[in-house]
Amino acid sequence: GPHAHIALGKRGHEASTMGNAATGNCDTEKRRCLDVSESTGVKSRSAAASVITVLKDIDAAVCDSRDTLNMSYLLEWMDATSCLAAERHCGRSAVTLVMDDLDFTENYCALLKRGERCILEGKVTRAFGSSLEVVVRISVAEVHSGTLRMVGNAYFMYVVLKTEAEKAGHIKVEVPTLVPSTAEEVLEYGLAERRRNFRKKREAQVEELVKSTSMEDEASSLSPKARPGGALTFTELVLPVHANHMGNTFGGQIMHWMVKGAKTAVWLHLRLGCAPQERPDADLGVGGKPRIRTEQLLHSWLKPESVDTVHFKAPSHVGDRVVVSAAVTRVFSQSIEVAVRVSSNSVNTQDTPTEVNVGHLNFSLMGPDGPLTAHVPDVTPSTIEQDLEYRRAIGRQKFRELRHAEVKRPTPCPGSCSLFSVDLDVKGSQVQEVAIQCISCILCLNDNATLRWERLSSDEGVQCWVEFGLSNTASVTRLKIQATVKASPKDCFELLKDAKRRPEFDAGCLEVLESEITQCGENADLVTFIYAAAGGKKEELLILRAHQEDEACNVFVICSRSVRCDSRPPREGMHRGEVLPSGFIVAPAPDTNGTCSQVTFLGQFSQSLFEVIQPIAVSNVKRFRGILETTEGKPNSGGY
């Protein structure tokens, strides 16, 4: 919209957080608990101690025909970086258990070009008994401009590898706890637990989303005129060069082979699905566009969109035969999904393979003039197994849309937000997922050391930084404002949390529709705000607000983002604006014993609006501080 709502969020170096090491109530006769600290001499470690930074040159050896970094090498580097961080914290060997969903930024292909430098930073975010979570952030250092750009990030789960003696003695191994030392580490501690719960419920959530699909869509299943998706199976021999320091096949190498299989399956599907030359109008693509022709493939390429959760189910070893099976499961108007399964067997057990990995990768087909995915024919399943995978692809696609932090629609929706908002079912289980993604997005912005923050002049004790992103007016600009408030963090948070009080410190907020405030669980709510727009007009914002509290450490976060909701259509005659994820983090100010607060605000908006938004945002922070300080840190009863 013409106005950008600025939400705040702070995120220092998101290290990670405290890891609840289990105390181990075990049967003392058969099992005993061994803390890894007994062998490392360390009972706990800080998040900063686990940080690993890896620098990779993007040269011709790791690039595709378009001089862009091949995704298979990127996944290799990410797995290695996360492993180094996990083992640095543990002080012993650890193996990959899960890689969470990985979403790439829109300019992924434009950033990771030949000649640039790829920077990967791994850091432990929390320890869970014998397992731990690691985040890996990918950025690129542009050699000529000297700038750092964010590419994406993903979370990995690792488990400590037991020794033979520990296995024989049924010993439960626990890693050192992770002690948070910053506000961001405390917040990530809570978020790590919630992410862990979502991993456990992922399959159930996908099935729920499949059931919610319309009957018309579900009825499109088996057909006598089957058009199966491109599929192939190939075998790789695990050589010593493919093994890690534990003798197992390197997880990054397995993902490298998965990407190779997925890309080949897509190209097979594209070639088999081309319109015949004698009947160029025989069928339409999945988006209702003319079916793709053979000559169009000559100048097209695959753009990585996302990688779904990859489960590492069992190890493979040097000398094993690794079998990779990849098949296109469904074609959407903007992406092509490929299911990849990896199994392994030794020379003596080739008839009884062991499943090693399962994952789903998503690509879009690009041409010289733009996306071509809508021209690709869909899969028509012919077997029960193909039909089941075809149906589940809908659930996975919806789940991806919910997780994506910056969903953009190709066609505007009149009277409603269309660029940055996500679809939301208030009664569905996805609300908490969107809330977590909103908080994670803000924390990632403030924590990401690759963003090039530039300090602006301070104004009455209010410090301000800006990060302009790419140098064009359509780019997203980030604004960070920080101030010390003479009030407790709890009082600051209560003022922010109460939606009805937003107009008190936000000059642009004209009204809060109190009758439309809807609670979405314990940590989120849905609110309609009325804001001033250009030309003396008004616009409404439908905002999902999420908050995280840690009263023990006196740290709080509240953030917000635009959503679309069928039960909350735009009011007649009212334009609905939209805002990117933004938010506040409130923590005790240094050396004040919690009597004063450090309030940090992070906002995102179009670069063309910077000159308008920046002074308004600074003014709002001053007004917020004034409200609390004039009442001696005790906020009046009221709202956010």
C-alpha cells in the first residue's frame, strides 16, 4: 500500500539458546546417563562458541551452464557447515537427522554467480538432550560492490553419535547445555522448541491440508489417459572421497545426488510433455497456457524454489550401492515438485535395500522472457501410489505457502493486499506456523551479520540504522531504530501488546476496530487497523500479530504481518493495504538491573518510501518512550 506499517524487531547475532539437557531418569541397573561434558570438560557452552563461518569461492567447477552456483553444491556446503557447528558445541561426532524446509530468495540466481564469494554461517540454536538444532545462513559477498546479500537459511537437527561402548552399555548421551546470553538467544530458545513440535506434526498437518482440498480438485485422480511424471532411477557407488570423518556417506553428498536426480526427472518430464510439432495446440499447460514446445527448452533453465524437509533415516558407508529414485509428482502454475528417495545396500545385501533419505524439491522453469512453468503439462497419475503422491503434493504446496516468509502473488487482487500477505485460516492449525515464521523473519533480519546496516544520525537518544538492499526503488529497505526507555521491559511489552492503544504512539494509526480483534491461540491475534493514506484517504490493514515472552529473562518480542482471510474481506469502499513482517524486541537495558528497557524496532518497506517512513518511525518511537516515561514506567490501561 502507499503507507508502510513499521513493526519492530530486534535480533542481534541470533546465536542460539539454552538447550534443555535432560537429567536422565533412567533405570540405574540397565542404563546410565553420560553427559558429554564428562569427556569434554565443559558443562555448558555459549551460543557464540558454536559459530562456524565457511567461505566458498563460486568458480566454474561448481556452476551450471548459466554461471550460477549449482544447488547441489550449496546443499553440500550447508550440511558441512551445520555439522561443524554441531560438533564444535558437542566436542564429539554428530550426524544429521533432519534438514528443515529451505526457501530461496527471489534473486537467488542473480546473487550466486560465478566469481562471487558464498558465506555460510552455522550456529547452534538449542540442545535437546542428545540432539541439537543448528541454523545455517547463506549470504553472498559481491566482489565488485563490496556488499553482502542474504540468500536463504535452513535449520538442521543433529544427534550425537554413540561409541560402541556406549551402545553396548545402553548409555544415554547428553550434550552440553547452551546458555543464552543475549535477548535474541533467549527468544530463539523458545522458537526452537516450537519448531521442533512442528517437525513432529508436519505429516499430520500435510494430511489435514490434503483433506481441506476441494472435492473437485481431489476428483482429478486416476485416469485411463495417464501422463506419469518424468522419473528415473540411478545408482552411485560410495567411494572414500564421499565419506565423512566417521566413515559414513557425507549427508551433503547424498543431497548432491538427490538434486542431480530431481533435475534430471524434471527435464525428462519437460521433454516428454512438449507439444507435438504437428499438433502444437493439442493440450494446454497446467496454468491454461499453450503447451511448451521443444524449441522453448533450448533457452530455458530450472530455478530452485525450495527444498522440503529432508529426513536422514539411516547411514550408508564406503562400498555401498546408493540407489536414487526421482519422480515428478505434480506440476503447479509456479513450481514443479519432485519426490526423491534414496536407498542403500552393501554388495552382500543388494536384494534388501535400506531407505536412507526422503525429500521433495521444487523448481520453476524460466525462459528468456520470464517464467514458463504454467506452460508445462501436469502429471496424470495411473497407479494408486502415483495418485496418493499427487494428492499429497497439494498439502505440501499449501504448507510451503504458509511457511514462506514473503509470498508474492502474480496478479493483484482488487481491494485487497496482494504482494506481501499470506492466506490465513483463523480456525486452522496453520496460524501458529505463520506466527513462528513472522517472529523468525524479524529475528533473522536483526541477527544476520551479512546485512549492511548503515548508521543514520541519532535524534534525542534514538539511534537509527538503514539497510537499502539492492539499488533500485522497487527493492525492500530495512529500518532499525533503537532507544532506551525508562520503564521495565514488562511495562513496555504490555503497552505494545494491547492493540487498542496503538493510536497513542503511532501517528498514522487512526482507529482500531475493537470488535474485530480475534485471539488466535495464546501467542497471536488478528487485528484490523485503520491508517492514514496518501491524499487524505484511509486504508485498512488486516494484521496477524505474534508475541513471545520470557519473563524469567525479562525479554519480550512482538511482531506483525499482513494476512488474507476469507472471513475478513475488505470493507466496502475501503482499500486494504499491506505490510511486510516487522516487530519489536524489548530487553533490559545494559547496567540498569531491569529498571530500564532497550527497545528495538525493525521495519521493512519499499525503498521509494524511505524518505516518508523514516521520520515517522523515529517520531513513533519517541512518542512510545514519552508515554511510558511520563507515567513513571507504568502504562495506562489500554493497547498496542
